[in-house]
Amino acid sequence: MDELDNRDDESSATPPLRTDAPTERAVPPSRRAFLGTLGAVAAGAVGATAIAPADAEAQGRAPYGALIDRLGQRAEWKDIDLRLLRRVTLGMTASDVTAVKALGFDRYLAEQLTPSSIDDTACDTRIATRYPQFAYSQATLLAKESVFWNEVVAPVQRAIVERGAFSKRQLQERMTEFWTDHFNIANSPPRLVDYRDVIRQHALGNFGDMVRASMRSPAMLIYLDQVWSTKWGVNENYARELMELHTVGWNGGYTQQDVHELARVLTGWTIDSNRNFLYRADYHDFGAKTVMGVDFPARPQAGGTAGMDEAMTFAEFLINHPATARHIATKLLRWFIRPDPTNTQINAVAAAYTATGGDIKAMLRVVLTRNNLANAPAKLKRPFHYYVSALRTTGVTVDPWSDWNNWEGVSGSLWDLAHQIFAWQTPDGYPDRAEYWAGLMVNRWNAMSSVVGNWGQVGQYPRFSPTPFMQLPTTAGVVAEINRRMFGGEMTMSLSTELTRWLQVNPTSNSRVQQAVYYAACSPDFQYY
Amino acid sequence: MTDPHDECGCQEYRELSRRGFVTAGLNVAALALPSGMPGWLPEVRWAQSANSSRDVIVSIFMRGGADGLSLVAPFGDAAYYSGRPTIAIPRPDAASQQRGIALDNFFMLPQGMAGLRPAYLANQLLIVHATGQSATNSRSHFEAERYLEAGKPADYGIATGWLARHLLTSAPLKPTAPLRGISLGWGGTRLTLTGAPKTLPIPQPENYRHYAPDDSVLDRMFAGGWAPVRDSAKDALRTVNLLKAIGFSQYVPANGAVYPQTDFGKGLRALAAIIKGDAGLEAAHLDIGGWDTHANQGPTSGTMHTLMQDFSNSLGAFWADVMQGAGSHNVTVVVFSEFGRNARENGSQGTDHGRASVAFFMGQGIAGGRVMAQWPGLQRAQLEDGQDLRVTIDHRDLLAEIVKYRLGNPNLTTIFPGYVPVERGITTTGAAAPASALPRRRSLLRQGPGA
């Protein structure tokens, strides 16, 4: 039970902050009533429940979901504009706050949904200059295969971290991360082409276009063994994941027989010797097939692109399937809003998918509403997000990647955090669950040491300077500056108390200030968004 | 209470769901209620708690698809030699220095595995051959590893490991222990232990630390906030102090055991110190990689020979140090690989991805000193797809028996969902335990193979 007693920052050290802040919808019954009831349960009483499951279902969510509203809410997060910033950025900076306040919620979101409307020349130039590997053609990538790790992967990982940290098109980065996991592929030279031309290209575009591009992506077809699947020997791997992970979802209503039949439909979708997409009619099974009730009658064997239309037809069936709309809607809501979206929320986003034929922006407008954000429980940052948010908000300088020895400081932290880019090996992508990542607290703290621990030495680690935090070199001044730069002014009282305690020993000491920033980055406040 | 595929990422949700489940009519008084209990678990019966004699389990994964036909070679099957003209282990009665060490009149260990012989002779090492995953024939490393570690094949909805679910359905051995499970090695918790309560990924226990100038600041900051981060942070801080208190550098292994100076050897050595420290550790997982021997396999003197020496000498040292003699601790070791390799060698003196392999079980409660096998044979017609050793015993049969009899946990339907395990008699305590603790081995060893 003790985990409930001091559940949030309303504990003794903190002045009471009301959870019924104006930005939240009231969710009955009161928090106090919940705690009282649960306390009784732990003591062994049987009978009273905190909230009747039937009531919860009537509210359109799984039992006890309502309780998360209370337990997972940040009472301090009152400003709805900042709630938007937390979810669409990889770390809310002081200049992000300035931008959203200047533009307002709606215009800020509209801009982020149209990345081309945001001038990102500085970041584009930075990436193009520092990391030409990011733009390598497939032919160049293949030529580098023997030195792939040193000369391509390491700098590209670094480029992705820096783009996440320094691009103004933050929502595009968040969506790129989302789709990278949705269409996950383990590392390979063509994988980088997929990341650029399939994932980034369509991250805020049309979902159907992304599926169609992915189906022709050599990296995907190699990774899921589609290239070896022929009428003489069918491999079901890609067929299964195309349905289970990419479109209709594991409960999308298909059977093992459907997987096998779809694998037959897909025979012939392969690559050539340069690992470019190629359809080979001589590999294709022209026999009769039925997939999820869609009939493909037997046809005479032919050449050219004969038979290729079958998979294209079935792809449209999958893209337009209501289960796909719900699957994508649910995942987007989990990514941006909450782990247990309600049926009402899912239906609304799925309706936007159906109405627009899979327009991702249209779905995001329904996901990122004031109502949804106001009721969104705090979410644990995944390690990439956590690390990048520290780079963004602590004002560190990130020197260019230069050689292998320079790899450790930035990308090496992601390895230690078990979230290295392109390193998840199975097709489902890195998990987005708090309990998966929560065990890595020491690793997270140590990553913060590597972000703010290097005082000005040029090289592999980011370079930190305490000076920007000391414009007003008093305890209150430094705490206020940390609050402004790292927390949008909504730092919890308990963190403020702790930093005050640390700084008041000597607020003009550079190392005390550096340590205060480290503690702020390690704090529970900074783990969530 | 809900579908195990529920992707809810919220620990609070689960804790609360579980409470909802409790209030729905079970006898609460009969249950301990550890936190971290997933809400979807059906009808859990708690495993024996505190003061029980259940074992500490050490799970070892040989990553890469270890070649069971080299690790424990079937010299009694003529097709073994015809299929592997350049990489077979010489028969135990051969003149070669590289000849095998007979285990019975059919199987032998290569010289690289000699480090495991003492445990075998003490009847505390059981080898199970032609075992693996019966429900999937995936030859993808990552899929096969994932299915084995999850304890359920072909299901990406299962996000926790089988050993994690054991801990989730067991009361802690020591209620105050900060560290019930440890996942050794870099790169985060292995799936086997993902989702387990009070379980941390610790690359090197002797170097586990943070850099906070004053850890009481972290301690106070994480007194509040939400599970699971709050709990994990508190456990991590206590674990850092716990491990600091264990003198790893001064640790002297018992019985003259010498651990190799390898990652695997050092990991087992650190683990021995933690187990003997009696800190309440219940489960450990560690990997030994490098078994993907597509070319120049070298099981008699090359790459695989060296790797097997590391494996067997490290594990042999752990056995001598921790599991043998008067002061021994109750420990069970289980060793698996994701799959075996082709029965016949390829054109590069190596072997490609196959199906069945071997598994090893070590402990005082293991009915060891023998090779358990329903040998399917290596003739082409006997092989799966004409190329691979068939899986005759599902790995879950073996793990379930360990869980039930050595870890005292009856919740097998939670730990291995959708599977009804068959008891194979691999423990001395199980219902199917062999009548005699001493199988055929001794007389056969005296006779020698082919005698």
C-alpha cells in the first residue's frame, strides 16, 4: 500500500496542490475516497471497490482507468499550451514556450503539422555538413557495407540524435520515431534508405502511402524474408507482419490460413542483385487464393508484372480495413495521450482515418485535442526521448562526430540505455511501456552525468556550461532559471525544495550549479512528459 | 483478468487492476499482496514464501544458436560422422588428443567441455538432448530467442519473460530484498526477466554505481512520484549500496574454484558473491554469445573450442564454488540456446541454423549424471526438413518442471501460457523423478564406448 500513500507530490514536503486544476475534467469520485477505499483493501477487507468496473465500462474505458487520471496526473501541469509542447516535442525548451505563447495552441500545432512551414535551415545545414552519410544513396551504402558500422551507422545514429535535439520540426521527429518502431527493421545498408524514403518521407503524410512504399522497400522485404518467398517455397514472415504489425493488428480478424494465402499472393515481390525492388512473375503463384474473404481466382502463368496486382489489391483492402483504422488510432493515442485510450477516443481518431483515407495529420488533429491533453496522465520518456530532452534543455554544445573514439559520448549513452537507434531486432519495434524501461534508472542517471558532466572540453561528450543558469546568481535565481529552461516554469514544489537545499550552500559555485542541473535532469519531474 | 495482450503500459493500472480482481471475491486474507503484480494474471496461487527452501535460479542463454551436436556429440550415431567429415569430434576411443570424453555409450563431451565433467560425475549435471522449441520452426535468431525467453512462441503481444512471471507470482524470499532478480550484461534487461519485480539490468555488479555527489538527494526526490519509476529508483539506490557492501575484489571462491577472466567467468564470479551474500537474490540471467558458427567452427581446437572452454570452465567453477560441498547454496542452473544447427556441415567447415540443440541443468536437486534423450537420429530421413535434428522434448517441459519443483511455484499456466507441459523427470523431487538417482553412467564409463 505504501506505493499509494505518497503517490504523487502532494506528500508532506509539498504544499497541497489541487488535482482538480482547471485544465482537468472532473472525474468522480474524489481522490481521497479512492485512497481510503484502497487502503481498506490492502488491510484485507473485501467488498467495497474503488470504482465499480461496470461504471468504468460505462465510461468507455477499462476498469480503473479513471483512477489513472488522478494518480498519473501532474497537478502542476496546468497550462494546456505546455501540455501540448510536452507531447509534440522531444523536450520542451524555453524557446518552445515562447513560440507557443506567441502563436497560440492552434497555430503552433498547425505549424508543427506542416513541417515545411517551419524554417529549419540551420538544422538541415548542420546535418548535411556534419553527416553526409545521412544522404548516401543505396549504391554508396552497399559499397560501404564492410565498414558499415564505423563509417555509416555511428554517424547516422549521431545525426538522428542531433536532428531530434536541434530541429524545429519537433512533431516530425516524434512521428518519425513512432513509425520507425511501427515498421521496424533491424540495421542494414538498405535500412537507412527505408528510414529516409519510407518513414521520414511519409511520417506526416498518408498512412496508405507509407504501407505502399514499405511493401516496395528492399530493407523490409529482406528483413522479413519476403525476398526468398516463391511459389516453390512460401515464406510467411512478411505476410504475417504486414497484417499483424503494420495494418489490421493481431486481433484484426485473420487466421493462420489467411497468413499462408497472403504469402502466396505476395510471391514474386523480391529484389534484384543490387537490392532494388523487383517483381518477378516467374516466382509468383498464379493458383487460386482467398485471403480474409478476398478471392483471387486462378490465372494463367504470365510474365512481366502479371500477378503483381493481387498484392496491390489486397494492400488496398488492408489499408481501408476498419481494423487498420482502429489499430493505428489506438497506437497514436498511446504514443501521445495515454496507455489505455477509451473507445470514444479510439473511435474518433479511427473516424478521421476513415474519412480522409488515412491522412496522418487529420488523425493527429483528433489525437492532440485540448480535452485529450488535459486528461493525459504523465508518460515516462523512453530513453532516446529522455536523452534528447536533456540535450535540448541544458544548453549543451554537441561537437561533431569525428571518429570511432568520438562515438561513445552521445550514441554510446543510447547503447547503455538499451535504446540504440536501429538496434531493436524483432519487427514489433521498441516497446512504449513504462514498465519495460523503468528498470534503467541508474543508466538514466549516468546518461545525465554524460550530458552535463563535461565542463567545456571539446570532444566526445556534450559540453556543458553553468553560466546561462547563473544570470541571477542567487539560489532563487538559479532555481528559477532551471525551472524556466527545463520545466517550462511548471517544476514541482518538491524538486524546487530539493534544488534550493542543494544550491543554498553556495549559489555562486559553478560546480554546485552544474550539480543542481544534473539533479534536475535526474529527477522524477524530468523523467515524464 | 484481461487479455494478456493488453498493451497497457502503466504499472499503476496493473496494480490497481489486481486490487480490483482481489475485491471481486477472492479470499484476500489468504494472499500476500506484493506490488508489481500484473492485473491480467488469472487465478494466481502464491508460490511458497519466505523460509522456503526453494532454489535460486540462474538462467544462462547461449546466444547465436549453439551447436548441440558439438557441445554433446552423439558418437553412437554413424550419421554424425558421415554428415560432418571435417568438424566431428573424434570418438572417445580414438587415438587423437582431441578425442571426446564419453558420458555414456552414445554421447560424449568434446575436450572444450571438460570443465563440466566433475558436476556430471557428481550426478548434479543433467544434459537433455534433441530439445528445443516444438511450436515454432523459426530459424531467425531474434524470433527464436524472443519466443524462448517469453515462454510462448509466435506472440508479439507477450512482453514479459517466463522467469519474470515466475517472480511476479512468487512471494519474495526476503521481503526487504531490494534485488530479487538481476540481468547481467550490457544493453538492458534481457526478455527472460523483463517485467519482473525488483529486477535490475546490471552490466557488471562490481562496477554498478551512479555519479551523484550525494545520493540522499536522489533518495528524497524519488520518495514521491509514481511506480514503477519510483520503486525502480529506490531499489536501484539500495542495490548500489548493497553491491558496494559486497567485496567483489576480495572475494575468494570456495573449494579452490578458479573462474576464467572472461565476461562470462567474471559475471558468474560476481553472481556467486551476491548469492553467498544472502541478500535475497532469487533469479539471475546472463548470456554467453558467439555460438553462430557458420564458418570455421573449430569444435576441437578452434573458435568453438575456446568458447566451450570459457563456458564449461566458468560454469564448472561456479558449480565448485557455490553448489558443491557442505556450505553449498540451493541453486539451480538452466542453460539454453535459441536453436541448434544443421546436422551436416556446410562448405565452410561450419554449420547453419537448425532446430534442436542441448540444454543443461545443474544443481543438487537435479537428477543428473546422465544424458536424457529420445534420440531421433541423424539419417537424412530422420531429420526435420531433411537437415535438422528434430525437437523431441519441448523446452517448456523442462523449465516448467524446474519452476514447479525447484522454485516451488505452481502457476505454470501463467508462466507458460497456452501450454500443458509434460513432466520429464529432470528433478530429484518431481513426480516423474527417476526411481534411481544413479543411472547407467558409471558402468558405461568404466566399459568405455565400443567396449
